[in-house]
Amino acid sequence: MADGPDRIETRELAYFAAVAEELHFGRAAARLGIAQPPLSRAIQRLERRLGVLLLERTPRGVTLTGPGEVLLREARRALEAVDAAVRRTRRAGAGTERIVLVMKPGGDGGLLPAILDAYEAAEPDPVPVEVMMCGIGERGRALRDGSADAGLLHTPYEDLTGFDTEELVTEGQVLIVPRGHRLAGRGHVTLADLDGERLFDRERDGMPEAGHLMQMIALGRVAMLAPESVADHLRRDLVCVPVPDAPAVTVVIAWPERTRSPAVAALVRAAGAAAAGGAAAGRRVRG
């Protein structure tokens, strides 16, 4: 970072983030591989330079102050941005230029072929697009750490902080259950019908790979609410039941804020054109 009284180094941010996440200087020092005294001095210097108290010290450990919570949030973003810059720079030096588009299997709302066709048709010499398939919860991470340049994400499920986005298509939700499930033969169900069902929950169940999650559903361990387009890619031992009163899900194309890549901009334009074309086709069919 540039010199100046209010500028701090990425090393200082990493030191502070470790203490703020561990809430203990000893554990943070062990995590960083340094001794505790220089870590304590570094945090004290940081507080003096910023003119605020970041941590409340107690005999049992530390707690974050209000300013400390703000700096932790911003430090995580800054450190992610630095790591992403390094990864993208290495990718650029690897030789072949390409765009990496991240998505989960079946997570394109049926638009991916049209997006790629529109992109190649609009560009005289298109940069190749590599599609990266990720599991649940991994797409945002790939965009933030520089592994991917753009992604097809779902709102309200995904955290879109730090991304620019364009909405592509909005879908209803379906319940995914085994064929022998008590609700499998229904024409539709309501959210009230799901009382007592163990629905997949990221916080509780983690981020399993898509195939593992489908196996969990097939075994009756969990049921899952998902966008209705997932029906096009479902295993034969599973069924989808519409849930009309479930919140709608919107597929968006997302890319990191302040991206200046002409190729990414072209892909975003193509995604918007493909979504508009799909909406027009849907209106013609329904009309």
C-alpha cells in the first residue's frame, strides 16, 4: 500500500484479522507463526495510528469494539482482494487468455447455451469461456478469490456483497424429494405442508458437493427447496413438486466490482441478451 500516516499494510490487516477472529492473542500468534509480544505491539501501533480502540483486552481474551468490527469486515474484503489480484495476475501470466464462468450444475436457469451462443456471435474474436462447475456455496468464493471472472448465482440465497450483478431470470421453487416420499405424488405443496420436514440448510448441513446432496435427498435424510429449472437435471429416483408460495429465486450474472475486462463486459451483455430472448420466447409460447 502507498506510504502515508493513514495507510496500513496488508500484513497489519492480516495480524488484526487473526486476533479478531481468534479473540485471543496466543491463538492468533500460533496461527500466524509468530511470537505473541510482537503481535501485541503491532496491534497497539495500529490502534495508535488509527486513533481508535479496536480490541478490549480482558484476562480471558479479547472482544471487538465497534470500530474493531468495522475494520474486521473491511480487512477481510481487502485481504480477499489482494489474494484475488495475485491469482488473476498469475492466471494472466499462464499464457492463454480466457474467461472463467462459475456456476453450479443446473444453476443457469436453462440459459447457458444461449449465453455462450450470444457471446460468440457478438464478438469478432471472442476470448474463450471456460465453465467451472462448483458446489453449493463455492461460487461466490471463486469470484472473490480470483479463481473465476464471472458467475451465475442465485438471490436471495447468495451473498452478493462486493459484486456487480445483472438479473437474468426469476423462477419459482420446487421441493426435491425421493419418489417414495409422502409428498412426491402431489400436484403442488405449500410451505405449511413442509412442517416437520428436514429441509436442507447450509448453516446446519454445510456445503456438500451436489452429487452428495442429491444422494442425501434420495436416502430421505433431507428434502430441498430449489429453483424449478433443476427439474431438467434431476436424477430418476428424485421428483420435484412445485411450491407456489415459496419465495421466487432470481438467477443473476455476477462479477467483482471495479472489473475493467472488456471480455467480461461482453459476456455480461450476452447474458442479458440471452435472458431477454428467453423471456420473449416464453411470452410467445404462452401467448
